[in-house]
Amino acid sequence: MPVAVPSLSIMLHRTWWVLLLRGLVAIVFGVLTWLQPAASAAALVLVFGAYVFVDGLLGVYAAIRSRHQSRHWWVILLWGLTGVVVGVLTVVNPAITALVLTMYIGAWALITGVMQIIAAIRLRKEIEGEWVLVLGGAISVLFGGFVLAQPGAGMMAMLWVLAVYAVAFGVLMVILAFKIRKNAMP
């Protein structure tokens, strides 16, 4: 007899607090970036690497914890692994140039944005508020595309764009976390 596999929405409901934590970490990262715009490129590399790594680990945790509850857990796993890989690459080579850091940030935002949109498409019939994840994914894709199209932009401009992105994305993840928690399935 086949075993019923719970949906991605059940997986996200069980780990709603991970989305909340990811959103709060993004907001804190963005605000700290605004408050310290003159921070050196090396400090940005380490802060960004730590942020992306922690964000990725939380995504991997959510996916692995729910792998038996949803056959779509791999979308969240890829989303998280992208952050872990980019975080490690960023921290392992702190002498990275602004151009390469810009490419890491752009690739990370683009890939995670696509994964968020895929997750939202899979959720569209299962939960209310999936548009928040689509919007977060779209912002990530637009940000990543902008960064990849303008790799020569100065580090200070990159700091401000990154801060705006992190705060906007963080707010959307916090909203999504509370929507998922509120619309819990019995």
C-alpha cells in the first residue's frame, strides 16, 4: 500500500520558525550594512559569507527535517545548499576582489530566487500567501540579474543594494512565516 507523502506546505508549516529566523537574520544583516557603509571590503566578505552560510544551513536543516514528509524537499535543500556553498567560497578566500564577490552575490541571489519561485509554484494550490514567496523569489532574481549585469559597480553601491535587498527579502520571509503559521493545516 503506497504511503501518502505530505505536501510541501506541511513541511513549511512544521518549520515556519526557520523562515521567520531566516527573515530576521536577513533584516539584521541589511540594517547592519546600512549602519556601517564604510566597512572594508574584507569585512563585507566575511559578514556576507557568514550570513549566506547560516541562511543556507537553516534551509538545509528545514529540508532534511522534512524529507520524509514531502517529496519536494529537494527544492528547499538546493536553496539551502546554494547558500552553504557560496558562504564557504566567500569565507575561504577573504582576499577576493569586489568583482568576484559581486559575481558570488549575483549568482547566489539568482539561483535562490529561482528555487523560491519553484517552491511557490508547487505551493500555489496548498497554502494562501504563496505570492509572498514568489515576490521574494522575483526580488532575488531581479537583484541577482542586476548584480551580474553590473559587476563593475563600486563596493559602496553594492553595499546599499545588498542592504535594501536583505531587508526587503527578510520582511517578506517574516510575513510568509506568520502566514504559514496562521494558515496551519489540521
